[in-house]
Amino acid sequence: MTEIHFYTGLPDKVSYACNLVSKAVQRGKRVVVYSRNAELLKRFDQALWSSEPLSFVPHVMQNDALASVTPVLLAATAPEQAEPLAHHEVLVNLDQELPKFFSRFDYLMELVEQDEQDSLAARERWKFYKQRGYSIEHHQKSGAQHG
């Protein structure tokens, strides 16, 4: 069963995701970063490029020819709408909607900003996972509450 982690109260989920993804890659994990918001994925892509030169994290879009050999994939569409994803270890959800394909992954990381709209959407995802018996670990980065 997929292990789910919620990271809440984040001032900026893009910068937090960069750190989280970098650590996962250092541990040998293969990661998919998902959001239907192309602008958000572009910000994430740029943030990975502008991080420290010695800590560069190789990444490509999900449909890139090098996807199967690159540790981080950026996905703007669900696998049902595009090519199947090459990785199934860690899914980082930057989207406000539930990624319907999350159960294919060993780990799901839900990143939630302090923003009210992001928090409300996250509460709905939390309820969905809980109702289906998933165990959830909560990592609170500020005074935000979920559950």
C-alpha cells in the first residue's frame, strides 16, 4: 500500500519540493513530480536548475526520450492521458487535486502551502486517503492543521 506523507504549512511548495526531491535522489529514489499547472511545473524546473551547481538534480518531462534513465520526471498529465510513467517509487503532488494514479507509487508526498485554497483542497485529499484506509504521516511546518 502506498505510504502517504503530508507536508503542510509550507511558505513555498516549489522550493520545499526541490529540497525533498534532491534528498530522495541522493537516496537513490526515482521521483515523479506532478501538477496539471504548467506554470507551477515550469517554476519547479527553473528552481532545480538554479539550485547549487554541485547539487544538480537531473530531470526531464515525462514524455522525454530520456525519461526511463533520468531520476526525476515532471508530469503535467496523468498516465491515462499520456505515455505510462517510467518511475513508480516516489510521487510528489504539487497539484490541488488528488492524483488518481497515486496508488501505483510506493510513496506519495503531498505538499501544502499556507494558502487557504491549497489547505482546503488538501483536507479533501486527506479525507479521501483516510476513508480508504491509508496510513498518513503529517509533517507540519507551521501552525496549519489537517485531518
